[in-house]
Amino acid sequence: MPDITNRDHLSSELEAINIRLRQLDAEKQKLLAHKQELLKQQNLPPPTPSMTPEQKIAIFAGLFKGRADIYAIRWE
């Protein structure tokens, strides 16, 4: 009799593994679909308010602005 009990146990364990694998496959498909949606959203240009060229230049100049209190003595 122990052989039949062992077979039943192995059978039920294998079935549980198969069920879990199917669940994981379903979850993987959902995650891949969600990933594709996020990648599509990432490729969209970010929404930006329309700015005038003067405003854009002011932002750019502000990023690279030097110190106004220092002047070059000579140029080599």
C-alpha cells in the first residue's frame, strides 16, 4: 500500500506544480502587456507648454550663466 500512497502524493504534487505554472504564465502575460503599454507611453513626447523663443533662450542662458563679478584679465 505505501507505493500507491506515494504515487498519489506525487500525482497531487505534480498537479499543484502544473497549476502554479499556469498561474505564473498568466501573470507573465499580464506583466508583458503592461510593459508594452508603458513603453508606448514613454515614446510619447512629454507635454510642454508652448514657450516663446525668448523664454527658451532665457532658460538656456540661465543654465550656463557665468559669474558677473569676474572678468578675464588677458586671453591666451
